[in-house]
Amino acid sequence: MTTAGCVSVLPIDEYAVARAALDAAKESEAPRYAPALWYKAEQAYREGEVLYSDRHFEDALVRFNQARALSEQAENAARVSRFEAGDLAP
């Protein structure tokens, strides 16, 4: 008799989307123009990586989704700040 263990779905897509969102935020100079949001996004992403490597996939999924959302907020805030400072054309 074999017992089935709990199998979690790997959050591969969420991992990739979070990385892409973090990269986009960095390209928009979020570390300079939206440092608080950038820090939170980066922190959530790094926590997601640790959880993923420790095979805590459900928790990693939550962190990757947080990282994506925070990265998008940081990117948008940076673009607005750059526009207001005259560093970015409309």
C-alpha cells in the first residue's frame, strides 16, 4: 500500500513573472525614485527564492506574487517621479 504525499504545484510561472517585474522596476530606476517600494519588492522576491529552494512552494507562491505587485507599484511610482522631475518624457 502506497500513501500519497501532499504535492504542491511548483510556482515556476510566478517566479519568472516576479523576476521580470523586478527587472522592469529596476530599469525604470525604482531603486532611486521609489526606494521603499523597491526594497519591499526585492525583499519579497528574495524570501520567495529561499522558500522555493527550501521546497515551501505555497509560501514561495505568496511571496512571488507580493514581489510582482510591489515591483509594479515601484515601477509606476518611479515613472511618475521621473516624469514630475522632468527626467522622462510623456
